[in-house]
Amino acid sequence: MKHAKNIVDDIKNGIIKPIYFLSGEEPYFIDQITDYIEHNLLDEAEKGFNQVVLYGRDVSIDDIVSNAKRYPMMAERQVVIVKEAQDLSRTIEKLADYVKKPQPTTVLVVAYKYKKLDKRKGLSKALKTHGVHYESKKLYENQVGDWLRRVLIDEGYHIQPKAAQMLVDYLGNDLSKVANELNKLMLILPKGSEITPQAIEENIGISKDFNIFELRKAISEKDVVKAQRIAQYFTQNPKDNPLVLTVGQLFSLFSSILKYHGLPQKDKATVAKTLGVSPFFVGEYITAARNYPMKKVSACIALIREVDVKSKGVGASAFASNDLLKELLVKIMN
């Protein structure tokens, strides 16, 4: 994540390598680096003769090398970009020979999404010496909030913790989706704005009152009425609030409460670090731990596991599944 920004910063500062091999499970960062090089390394006049975009499904390694070995025309360098290079996974090691002796006037970008290189083989070893090998890793959901806050700060915006959590709960760790929603907000709101839950509700359509964040909070506080209202809303809007995902979030909540109970030290910093949450939310877990002793938490996790199985169609009819969440909440909060 940080390394991706460093690569772009280096390019901005004129530190340009002959090869950028971008691999890994998270396509967002690969696209960010690729797009920056595609749109910024050459000016518009140079691109016509000196920039080539290839696609892995349409070319061979020999085609890539042939393009990379050409000399630029009336420019300092040429750029060769290979998108969807994962389609060349069976032959990608053949690129090692070129990487060992790259054309110094070519910048070759290989976007090898969703896959990793075997670090024991020649290509990976050659890239350590002659190019940049960036491995893009998926963020865990508890890392997405910090990431989106940094993105917004870089753009001159701030976001309230609850608003950030609403986005994470609704969109998960799909960074492309999160970035799309952030871009919408930044188009609508003036620079310097603080993004609030109300702004999320008005511009993205996530209810600030009826969402998984508020359900978790109601359960933690043992607010039975509020929890059942949210459950009723979820039942009426199943496409936006699938039961399987809701149950998963409840399992995450009670697993975190269990971890809290097991902590020898319960200061805010320790709790936040152990549970992987913002210090802003530590109070919720303190309240939840008071309301749910360890023995009760274990019983709740067992209930959630049972409903998880039923939510996936085992031992429950489609009609009965509509009431599973409500029944679960009654048992949990009893």
C-alpha cells in the first residue's frame, strides 16, 4: 500500500526504472501505478509513436520483448504496457532473459493481476536487480478504514469515524468500489469538507440509522428495540443487507468481545491494536464486555454459528429464514 505510493512518487521525482512488474491479489494498486505511468510518463505528442498498450490474451512473450527492444522515435524513452498479463502465466518465466538485460530507453510495465511470481525462479530473481517488482496485497477489512482516511487526507478531505465505518461495512475490502464512492463524494463536496454519516446517506444511499454498524452498536448496548427495528429494515431490504453477511459481522463482533475479555491489559491503545479498530470505537467494546460476560459471549457465538448454517439453506426454509435474524437477536440479547 505505502510502497505503491512510493513508486509513483519516485516516478514524479524522475527516478524511473526500465521494468515495473506489478503482481498480486489486489488489482486497485496495480491499476493505480499502471494508469499513472500510462497517462503521465510521456506527453501527448510523444505517445503516438512511443507508447504501446498490449493485452496478455493477444500477445506472446516474444511479442512483448520485440516491442520492448524497439528504440524510441524523437523522444527520450518509449513505454510498453502489458495489461492482463496474468493470461501469460504459463510462459511468463520466458521474460527473465529480457529482464536481465533490459532496453535502457524502454519502460516496460507488466500488470500481472491476481497472481504471484515464484520467488525461487529466474524472473523474480532478475527483477530484484534490474527492475521494480511490486506485490499488491489485499487489505483486511480492519485496514480499509485507515486507508480511505489517508486517501481523503491526500485529497484535502476528512471523514468522521462513523462515516468511514459505514463505508467499510457496506463495501468491505473491495478498494475499487470504495475508491469509486469516495470519488463521487469528492465531486459533490467542496475541498476541505468533513464527510459525515449524513453525507454518506444522502450521496451513496447507505442509511445512517439502519446499517450493520448501528446494529452492532445496538447489540453492544443491549438496545433491544433499536436492534429489532434494524433487523426489520434488513428483512425488508434483503438485497442490500444479505443475511449471510450480517451473520458474519455479528460473528466478528462477538469474536472481538471474546478477545477483549482475554486481554490482560485493557487500556485503549492495547484494545485498539489487538482488535484492529480505531481507538474511537474502543468504548463500544468496553460497553459490550460489560453487557456480555465471557460465558454469554461463548453462547452467543454458538447461536451465530447455528444461524450461519441455516442462512445458507441448511435446515431452514426460505420463509423461515426471514425471521432468523430477529430470532437470533432475541436469543442473544435475552
